[in-house]
Amino acid sequence: MTSAEPVPPAAPRGREVKASVLAAFQLVEDARYLGTDRRSRQERRRALAERAVAYRRLARDVLAS
């Protein structure tokens, strides 16, 4: 290792773990939404609204902790 290379962190930071949890949650939700079943326009709108509410609650909880 030369002096120009950054030193790796000793331990993972809390934010990185939360970000990966959020990313995993989003992947699951996207897979569920983009599944093979066909939904009506109203059902898609409702699913998007429910997902938006869930993301806002999750973001609020992450910021509070």
C-alpha cells in the first residue's frame, strides 16, 4: 500500500448498514410491483401511494435513530 491509497475503515459505519437495508427493501418492493401479474391503474396508484408512505415512515425512523 502506498501513501496515495486511502486507509480502509476499521469497522462498517451505521449509515452504510442502513443504506443497504433500504436498498434491499426497495429491491423487494420493486420486484413485487414489477411482477408478472397485471394490475389495474387504480391498483398501481394505490401500491405507489402505499410504498411512498412506507418509505417516508422508514426515512423518519432512520433519521430518529
